[in-house]
Amino acid sequence: MAPPAASSGVGLYVKSRAPGSHLLQIDGYTIATHAPNGTSFKSCPFTVGGYRWAIYLFPNGDWLDSADFISVFLALDEHVKGPIRVDLEFSFMDEVEKQDPAHVRARQVVDLYGGYAVGYRRFIAREAMENSKHLKGDRFTIRCDLFVLNHVIIRENLHASGLRRCEACNLRVATPGGL
């Protein structure tokens, strides 16, 4: 997605300074596996980057071709104008290496629109889950780490030297044609 046109500045995306995470704990995994394929459990709404989000977990997959898997998705829990650009990572609570901010920031950037979700249709096979260290006492916890990228326009002015300068920091503004 191209950033909005900026007539008097340079547009770019920056990560929010307040990344967030949310935990979804499933108690009673055995009972949840009896839900029909396509049935989801929704987390309570949470806020990151000024937007309201929810996690959807499908214990028997979200579609027929993922029926032997657990599916997990992040969705905007509100209607917004235009897409929201995010970095996100799902992990189990005990997978601390995947929760490091550097790991999350290295993930692919995704544009999310209201009414749509992003995630994994085949997050983990049910058989693998049932034999894993993640399932403890018929419960498990999934963590979603999230960075919201905000579009900003850096205003510029023409310095006395004839070079364009950023008004916020007085740095020289690079242009596609060179410096």
C-alpha cells in the first residue's frame, strides 16, 4: 500500500512507541475441541496503538482444510477508515524467544482493514498441541505481540542554503533523486 500523498512533506511509516501484547488463555481445551469446525472463541477486546483489537481462536480450524489444526487470528474490533499497518507475532506463553521486540519487528508488515483478520490458519496441529509442553492441565495461553505503524508526514522547509530541512529536527530531507 502506498502512503497517502503529501503535498508539503515527506510521508513515512514509523512504529508506535507503545507496542502491546495480549494473552488469550483457553481453559478446558478438551471441551473446546468438540466445537464444530469454523467455531471461534473471541478474546476480550484490548487496545494497542489507539485501536481496539480482538484475538479469534478456532480450536478445530477456521475452514475445512484446516480442521486438524488450531487457527488463530488478530482482527480490528472497530470500524476504521483505511488500513492499519501492523507487525505482529503469535506465540505460546512459554516461547519467550518469539516475544522479543526485535523478533516481532522483523516480521512481515500487514495492512488490516476493519472487518478483516490476519493470522495463521494452521497455527499448530491439534495432535502436536496435545503432545506439546504448551498444553498444561487442559489449558494453554497464546500471546499476541503487536506493533502499530503510524503514518506521519515530516514537514519540511527550505533552508537559507537552498536545501530542504525537516522542521521537527532540522535534518536534511533526502529525495528519491539523491541528496
